[in-house]
Amino acid sequence: MASERKKILLRLDPAVHDALARWAGDELRSTNAQIEFLLRQALADAGRMPRTAGRMRRPGRPAKGAAAEVTEDDPPGPPPTGDSTSED
């Protein structure tokens, strides 16, 4: 069973939040996912990323019927495009 994600309240200057939201939109992430991405990047750069930290969820909505959790077998990066198996 996956551990529950922690929730925090974060107060930001409105201009910082707006810039972060624009950046997140440019990278097709939510503002929350962008903050987590940047924090993980900073931890890794500083050599402080815990070995026990789970991987980030892939960008975008999970595929219909797909498991919500990311497994170690999932490759990093965006999901493949042009999936011919989807039913619309």
C-alpha cells in the first residue's frame, strides 16, 4: 500500500505564485506538481534527496482503468502520444 501524501499550507507572494503558475502551465503541470518538481530538483542537486522518496506521478490524467500509482517499471517522462488502443 502506498503511503499517504503529505499536505501543507504554503503562503507565497502573489507575483511569485503567478510566475510559478505560468511556468507550470508552460510545462503542462499543475502548480502543485511544479512546486514538488522544483523541490525534488533542489534536493537532488544538494545531495539531500532521500532514497526512500517515491517517484513523481507522470504528467496528465491517468489512462482510463490505469493504476493511479507509479511503479518502478514506469519510464520517466511524459506519457506516449498517439495511443491507438484508446476507445473514444
